[in-house]
Amino acid sequence: MRKGEKWVLGLIGAVALVALAKGLWQSGMKKETDPGIPFYSTASPDLARAGWDLYRRLECKSCHTLWTVRNMFESVPAPALDGIGSLREEAWFYNYFSAPDPQAILPSRLKPQYRMPSYAHLSERERRTLAAYMASLKVQDWYLEQTRQAEYEKLTGKPYRQ
Ligand code: HEC
């Protein structure tokens, strides 16, 4: 290697080091200002387990997103369920899951095969568990408005106006 080449390599190395240090410094800074993930659940460990179990078993994720778990091939524009418990009451969820015709409670803009199915055939215990689990899915206040907006736009297909 010639002297000139070494010098160039050294320079490249120095530039890379400075970039790395800057990146590290910025990611450190970001931690202080990044408010983090706004979604959380108030469920007890038992409810969280039972609720998530039903959610998986009943294939809710074939249409919905929750905790970023979604169907890779998802094409259904169903609302995300993260934070939904800050928008609706537990009794509402229970009635919704128990309704033979959920669209009588929440109208749909979708083709029948994409609409929310009725879960009236589940046992009462299962419907109560699902409702309690949904009600436990909360969003921090600073992200409530964005959550409401996203839900509104999914449900209506229209832009949200405050
Ligand atoms: C076939 C797709 C599909 C499946 C499966 C499905 N949903 Fe839905 N769900 C929807 C759609 C679409 C909506 C919006 C209303 C509509 O268009 O019928 C909805 C609405 C909801 C809502 C009301 C959301 C809001 O914005 O208030 C809740 C809660 C919900 N679903 C929970 C569940 C749970 C829990 C399961 C599993 C037990 C489930 N869904 C399974 C498609 C689905």
C-alpha cells in the first residue's frame, strides 16, 4: 500500500468514526424526547392471557391489528384494536360481540365478507372475557386523538375533522 492510499484509508476511517459517534449521540438524545409506545393494557395477567388466547384462537387477527400483530396478507380495512378500550366501554363491546347482527350496532361500509362477524355463538364467559380484554386496551392521552382519527377513517373511509 502506498503512503497516499494509507492516508485516504485513515481519512475514511476517521469520517466513519465521527458518523458513528454522532449516530450514538443522537440516539441517546432521542431517548429523552421519544415519548414511546402509547398503547398499554390494564388487564390482569389472567385476563391478558385468556383474552389474547381467544383473540388468537378466533382469528381476529385475520382482519384486525393488535400489538402490531397482523395478517401479512391483510387486505381488510378493519380498525386497529390498539387503544380501542379508550374509545368504547366494556358493556358496548359485550353487546357488540353478542349481537346477531353487529352492523345494527356499528354500520359497515364494507362488502359482507369483510364485515365484523357475529360472535353471538360464543359462550357468555368467552364474550365477557373478550369484552373485558378489549376494554383494557388503552392509549395514553397524548395519542388519543390520533387513535380516534385512525378509527374514524377506517370505519367511514372519510377524512376526520375535529
Ligand atoms: C372478517 C373480518 C373480521 C374478523 C374475523 C373480526 N373482525 Fe372485528 N371488525 C371487522 C370490521 C370490518 C370492523 C368494522 C365494522 C364493520 O365494518 O363491520 C370490526 C369492528 C370491530 C370492533 C369495533 C371497532 C371500533 O372501531 O369500535 C371490535 C372491538 C372488533 N371488531 C373486535 C374483534 C374481535 C375481538 C374479533 C375476534 C373475536 C374480531 N373483531 C374479528 C372485521 C373483523
